[in-house]
Amino acid sequence: MNLKCGIVGLPNVGKSTLFNALSNAGAEAANFPFCTIDPNVGLVPVPDERLDQLANLVNPKVTVPATIEFVDIAGLVKGASEGKGKGNAFLSHIREVDLIVHVVRCFDDDDVIHVEGSIDPERDIHIIEDELILKDLESVEKRVDNLKKQSKSGDKKMSAQLEIVDRLAKHLQDGNTARTFEVTHEEKQAYRDLSLLSDKPVLYACNVSETDVNSGNEYVETVRKVAARFNDELVIFCAKIEAEIAELDDEGKEMFLEELGIESAGLDRLIQAAYKKLGLITYFTAGPKEVRAWTIKKGMKAPQAAAVIHTDFEKGFIRAETISFSDYVELGSEKAAREAGKMRQEGKEYIVNDGDVMLFRFNV
């Protein structure tokens, strides 16, 4: 599944440093606004100890992790919705992502300028939020105008859509995000194709100093209160530390984290939080040629999960031979799991569980 997370925020909050650490893609990072002009894209492996455990048991020729795509979007400023700071281009990049990773500056440093002149996480969050709302309002008002013309013919369907979209326009005009607009799934079809920016799920990434990476600080608590409005996830990280970790091998990374008293890298926690926010889970395929992790939406049935590998798997689906991860590891192999009666034969209605090790049978 080609899922994208867009990294956004004001200039100089640590977006590109975070992106560099995530993907080692070398996005330029400097102490001035609009350093990142075109969106940098990085395909990042999803850390999962279970994949390593399976690989150690199977000893395949290749081990392939699940991946998630991160897009480093240049810093937005007040007035971006009107085109300031190349805002229109940057906002169009956000429209293409599934999840917004909103990086918020939560550290004091006189050597790193702040585009607004002071540190105020809540203000900074609202600046970005307001620009997304204003851009959405522009799209929705255009839709209202079009529907008004179409409904003049007496088309009841167009009139019904107009009522919904007109309510949404008023909701945005009052400074509310599209994701707080109360509407049924059916009613949402009236504007779903607009891909509204303020309707996207958000994950807050609080960039703190080295001394606050474990405990957080008052700035982080401010962001936590904002995030609680939508039950959003929040991750604390230190961009400087993550940049250093990115240069180390696995052994060096483990030693470095231990020295700092940090259980896991902020980037690992960020990726896991993004997975959770997007409602994603992982299943595995395991054989002598390849052990691989596959990303699917939670609640997917076996045929749809098989389609992630190849669409033909869904079309000709017969059954899924399934072993739970815990059973596979405990018994040590597919053969042992089968002999112990732990390999289940699942049909088209089977809902895949996180960690399932699966073998699909299908007709060509």
C-alpha cells in the first residue's frame, strides 16, 4: 500500500532534519525559511522486531520490511493560502498525503531563528491549521457556486449536496477544521473528492532539546492539550539526536540510546504512531526465497490482504493458510506449526490479524 505522510510545520522547526534522519535522503537543512523548495520524498522501512525474528528462523535469501512514504514539505507561513512563501505549491503537496505529521518547535535556542519571533507551540499550530482551513474554504466555496448553478434545474440530488456543502462552508468560515464537521458517511460523498487539507488525520511531532527528550517540557504539554481535542497522537523527539542516530549502525544505535537512557529512537516511535493513526497493521509471508512484511488496513479480509501482493491473488482467491506470529515463533517453522495443528485454513470472510504469517492459495 502506497501510504504517504507529509511532514509540515513552520520554517525552522526541524522538519528537514527529521526527514533526513528518517530517510537519509539528504534534504538540505539550514537556518532560514524556504530552504526546502520541492518536496523531498523518502521511502522509509517500518521497524518491526517480528520480521527479524521470522528471518532468523527461516533464513531466507531476502528480507523485505514494510515501508511508509514520508514527504518533506517546505515550511508554511501565515498567508500561505494566499500564495505567500510559495504557499500554494506547498499546500498542493499536502493534498496528496494520507497523514499530516505536524512538527512543532518545543525548544528554546537563540541561535535558531523563529519566523514569528518567539516560541509559542499553540500559536504555531493554529497558524498552520488556519492556512489549511482557508485553502479548504476556497475549494468548498467553488463547489457551492457550482452546485447552486446545477440545482437551479430542480435536481433534488444537487440541492441536497448544496445544503451539505453550504453548511461545510459556514463551518470553515467559523475557523473550524473539516474533520470536526459532523456529517454521515453518505453525506460526505458530496465533497470527498475535494481532498480537504483540514480533514486529514494529524500526528504531532514535538521537537525538543536533548535535555527534554525523556521528560518533555511545558511546550510539549501545550501541544498535548491541543492534540487531545481530536484524540491525536503525539511523539516527542530531538532532531539533533535523531540526526546522530541516523549515522550509526544497529549496534552503535543501541549503545547510543542506552547511554542517553532512551528506550527507542524517536523516529521508530513516530513511524509506529503513524501506523496507529492510519489504522494499519502488518502481516507476513515467509519462505526460503523471501520473508516479507505487508501493510494493510485493520479490518481487511483475506482476499483484500492478498491483493496487496498482487491483484490476481484476490481475483482467484481460494483460501489463506494462516499461522499466528506467536505460534510460528514458538514452534520454529511452518512445518512444525502445520504438524501441531496451528496452521489454519481461512476463507474469504477471514479478517486478517496483526502479525499473521500467511500463504495464499489461488486460481490463476
